[in-house]
Amino acid sequence: MLNESKFNVDRLSVSISPNRDLMGKACAEEAGNVICQLLEEKENISIIFASAPSQLDMLYAIMENKKIDWKRIIAFHMDEYIGLPADAPQSFGNYLRIRLFSKLPFKEVLYMDGNASDIESECNRYAELLRKYPPDISFIGIGENGHMAFNDPHIADFYDPKLVKVNPYLDDTCREQ
């Protein structure tokens, strides 16, 4: 990409783009290559998508990639609020349904139900789906307070044995973002 700066920090490859549009296109190009490679190796793949404005430039650009066979991709969304109507604009599943899931012919889209009568059972159901279709790639962003998927920095435990859980301590920065 034009005017893109690239360097490594230890094993981390870093790319800096002059604006969001070019950043989204560069990310979508690289992600598309990874998806196509995975699809050469496996019949179907699973992808987790984050629902955040920081992801939109990449999502819009990757939807234009005609090499990706979306019919072989099982899609997950990363997180969800509890108690919002499924069609609420703040619902992460709805956010992705409107902007991505309804626009491409995914093999399957698996949603979390933030209105389940038993939230713990819903977490377990979604965790079982993640075990059944282990994610091959995840598109995640980092929130304003450093969170990833409601794993706020002050409570994140990357050794937690639970794949899906409720965050009872969502801070104001995360809520307002």
C-alpha cells in the first residue's frame, strides 16, 4: 500500500497507514490472503468478527474480495450485551447482521442470545459452538480502554478456562464507546 510503514517489534509485525481507509484496505488484503489460504487447506473455516467502528473499513473492503468463498465460512460474533432487544442498534449481533452477515452468503452465522432466560447456559451453548467450529481467524479491535471483547484490562484473565463468560464489571469507558 502506498505510504504504508512496516516494521517488526519482536515477533509482532506492525503496519502504519496514513488514514483509516488505506488501513482497512491493507488489512482486508492481508486477511483475504489468509482466508483464501485457509480455505485451500480446509473444507470450511470459522471466523470471529468484532463489531466496532474500528473494524468497518476492513469489513467493507474485505466484502469486495471476490476470491473468498463465503459459502464455506462459519461466522461468529465476538461479544454481546445482556438484555438488549436483538434488533437494537447497540446489539453487536445486529450491528454485524446489518453491516456484514446479511450481505454475504455465509455457510452459517452463529449468534449469542443476550436475552436468553439463562445467560450461563447461553454462554455454555456458545462455548460449545466454538469447540465444535474452532476459530481459524479472528478480527478483533482494541477498545478505548484497552479491552478486547469485553475483557477489560482490570479483569482480563487469559488463563480463564471459560471460553464464554459474563463480564459483570464493564466500565463506563467501555459502555460509552
